[in-house]
Amino acid sequence: MQTIRSQFPLLDQSIHGKPLIYLDSAATSQKPQIVIDAEKSFYETINAGAHRSSHELASRATVIFERARAQVAHLVGAHTEPGKEEIIFTAGATASFNLLANSFYNASTPWHHSARFALHAGDEIVVSRAEHHSVLLPFQELCYKTGATLRWLDVDRYGSIQSETADAVITPKTRIVAITGLSNVTGALTHLEPIIQRAHDVGALVVLDACQLIPHRRVNVHQLDVDFMCWSAHKAYGPSGVGFLYGKRDLLNELPPSQFGGSMVEAAWLDKPAEYAEPPYRFEAGTQPLAQVASAGIAAEWYEKYMTPDAITHEHVLTTQLLAIADISGVKILGRSDDQDRVGTVSFEIEGVHPHDVSQFLDSYGIEIRSGHHCAQPIHRFFHEYASNRVSLGIYNTEDEVKQCIDAIAHVRPYFLGVH
Amino acid sequence: MDFSFGFDDADDTSMSMQDMYQEFILETSRFPHGFVSQLDVSEGALVGKRNVSHCFVGQSHQFNVTCGDEVTVEVSLDPDTHTIQSLEWSGNGCAISIASLSVLHDLVVGKTLSEFLELYTVFHQLMDSRGCGLSEEQMNKLDDASVFQGVSQFPMRIKCALLGWESVKDALNHAE
Ligand SMILES: Cc1ncc(COP(=O)(O)O)c(C=O)c1O
């Protein structure tokens, strides 16, 4: 454990004179030294126009860029052989979802028409009530633009997605199912198998939001059999500014481009349409965030090494410990208060105290947690809350940190309400 | 590693949560003045018209997207003397925004529109003071609202203290 924690320089500092306790990893994780060094070293030694210029430096930058693609592919079990690549670099998960939704939209126009992806009035897209806005909104927009209808899987009283309703909600009209593997609010793991199974039975494509899943569980895309998967590097100990889109290779081969510009085209003319490049390049228009991609590759490798069964057990122990906040008077957890099918992302409400005040109070102890709606308003509305407090664990947190957090939470109501 | 973004926690000791959450603020937030659980919708329909005591009624609904603070303020303004006859509000928010609304209620009822606007400007100056406060004369003018001095050290919270002020100003605009 210590060998992991000591790799994170940021954690070794004080906030308001107190040792920093970082419990907001679901918003963004901290970075191990090697990830920071990789980005710096790229700028200091390699930086050049990858896939563009032909000098030695650019060729090194290209090697590193493609090595990062292989490192990320390895983490999730995607293909990486030249000509079979299945990982596309984006600016982040949000950009990945928008890329996909745009490509589906382009496939629905006569210009880029592709029957595999084209949407029409009468088609349906299924999401869930627990989705992050970055899943909900691109697919809702796609519905508005194509005349398709948005449907959603509902949640049970804990706010967990009801996978057992998949057969009813996902029908032969369903073309796309876009769903999270792990809720950023309730911390609930989705039972994906019945959803993926049903989607494929009716011929729908599955888009998995793995933003929160990847930082807590090992994922193998081929075993899971998802068609597309989106996630961000920054929540899984990697740099900001980079995200990923995994797509099954045969689907990527057919998917029209989303953004247009340099490096995504084989041949461009003034007087006739362009011939676009093969994947993954067709989806990587413009100069890429090279240093960040290089460091994202190192982060994937780092994560693969340290994300062991022991690390998962450690988080589980801390999660169980953290869930004791449910016993504090006035505290209500949004989600399951037992450790079943969940990770250490715990949102809660403290009766009578606004989340803004809660996080400010904890901040004065050096404890950094999130308050707000966590970009997931529909699920908050389900809980009849506008906003909540959220503690989220990372691979580096300790039992002592969780204990201090619980102690501080127990002081919130006495402080603000004068009650005990 | 010579470069630094210039934050040093050692310089930070002056910034204390207790400065912001003054006992007066906490107590006021528990039992705020002027609060009504729901504003009468039919009264809302009077907006821009005269109420029974011939005052003009104005309402304003303000919403803070980041934290979800939501407040509806209703004021009535005497058309002859331009004094604020009443101020009621409903909604929910953090301790700072609630206490600020309560203090506003006590401070501005009975004041004229131009007196309010002057206080509004002074309160904004207080929020811009980075914890330093204003001259004694100006602090006296603000009366109880001067207890929000500590909030001005917390840039993320200034808008909580201002929520009520913006709402009242907007509601008065509608009452004019
Ligand atoms: C569940 C979930 N999906 C999607 C996103 C979007 O990720 P990003 O903001 O990195 O694009 C986030 C985080 O913000 C998330 O928690």
C-alpha cells in the first residue's frame, strides 16, 4: 500500500495547515510520479509532429504515440496489431461520446450514409436514469436530430440500474444502448451481462460508459462483448486532456468520421469529396495531445501493474468502513449502504445542511470531497435532491483517512444546526 | 523543480472557516427572517400590479446551477415614497445564502429604493475586499450585513452571499 501511495507527490502536502486527505478521485484522480515524469520527458526529449513530419524526432514521437495506443489497448484487452487497432484517442470521455453520436448522425445523412448506424424516426436509443450528462445529452441530441426516440432503463430504490428490465425496455426497435458500468453518484456496479445480451439479441449496439468502472475494476472489452466503450485517462491515474474510444474493429471500419481536418484523410481535392483514412486515424482529426497521450500510455501500464486483486480488496475494506457514515444521525446515503455490488464512491445527504456547507466544513480539515449534482441531475431528482456530497476513494487512500473523514462528517450537524 | 504556481499553504493560515461561518451567521441560518415555505402564487400574479395596500409587487427567481441554491424573493414597493414595504422569500440554499437573505430582510424593509441601491453597492465592495472589510463608516452602514466580511476570503462562496442581494434587486426592478 505504502509503495503505491508514496508514488503520488501531490498527496504529500497540507491544506489549511492540515495534511491533505483527497477523497474526490471520482472527479479526477491524482497522478503517480511516473505519469508526471512521462509527460515532462516527452516535452524535454521527444516532442515533434507525430504522424506528420519525417525527421528522426517525429519518427520517435510517432513510435511513442503508437506505443501508447498499444499500452491502452493492452489494459482493456483490445486489438492493437497494425491495421486492427481498436483504440481511438480523444480529448476525454465526453469527446468520445460526442464523436460517436456525431458519427451516428453522419451515418444517418445521405452523404455518409451507413445502414449499420443510420437512425430514423421509429428507432430507439436506450440509456438509463443513472447516466452522467455526458452520456445522456449526446444521445438525446442524436434522437432530436434523427427523429429517434430516447428510452431509459429505470433504477431500483437504491438508484441501481434495473438490469432485469432489459428485456422489456430494449426491443427490436432499439438501435443503441448507452449505459454506465458504474454510477458516479451511487457507486453501484451495473449488471451488464443481461443488458449486453439483450441488446445483441435485438441487433442493437452497446456503448459502455467506463469512466468510473475502469478506475475500480479490470475490464476486458472482448470478454464483455461491448461494441464501443468510452473513458477518460484522468480518472484512472492518467493525464488530463486525453480520453479513449474503443470500438470493435469491424464496426470502426464502417463508421463514418465525426470531425474533419488534417491527418484523417488519404486524399483531399477541391472539386470532389475526400477519401478518408482507415481507423483509428479517420477519427483523430488534427494534431493530437501528444505529450498527454504518451503519458496516458505510461499510466495504463502503471495501472495494469498496480490494479491487483489486493488493491481491489483494499478498496473494499475502506468502502465497508466508509459506509459507517450511514449510522451518523441525519446522514442518508444515495445508494446502497451495504457493500453489495458497489465501490467506494459514496454520495450522501446530511439532513438540514446544504452540501456546499458540508464540503466547506470538511475542507477546513484538509478533507477534499465533492458537492453538487456530479453532472447527473436525473438520478438526483430520483432521490429528491438537487445536490449531494460525495466521498470517492482512490487506490492511494488509507484507513486512517477514511476514519478522519467519518469523524469530521459526524461533526457537521452539531456545527451547523447546533444539534447532537 | 524551480517553477511553482505560487500557492503556498503556509500563507493560508489567515483563511479560516470560522471567519466565514460567524456564530451570528450560523444562528441566523437556522431561524431565518422573512422566510415563507411557499410564496403565494396568486400574489405572484400581482407582479407589476398593486396589492391590497396599493404597493407594487415584484418577484424574482434566482437559481445557482453549481450548487442548486434556489430562491424566490417577493418585494412590495410603495409607489409614492419608493420605500420597500415588505420582503418575503422562499427556497433553499447554504447557510451563507440563507443567512444573507435573512439579514437583507431585516436591513432593507423600510428603506427607499435608492438607499437599497447604495447598500447593494457597498455590499459588493465588501465582497470584493478579500477579507479586509471596508471603512468603519461603510461597515456601519451595512449593519448586520457586515458579518459577511469573512466570506470575501472565499471566492467560491461570494456568490452565495450575493444570491439574495441580486434577487432583491431584480424583484425591485419588477416592482418599479
Ligand atoms: C460516469 C461518468 N461518465 C462520464 C464522465 C465524463 O468524463 P469527462 O468529464 O472526463 O469527459 C464522467 C466524469 O466526469 C463520469 O463520472
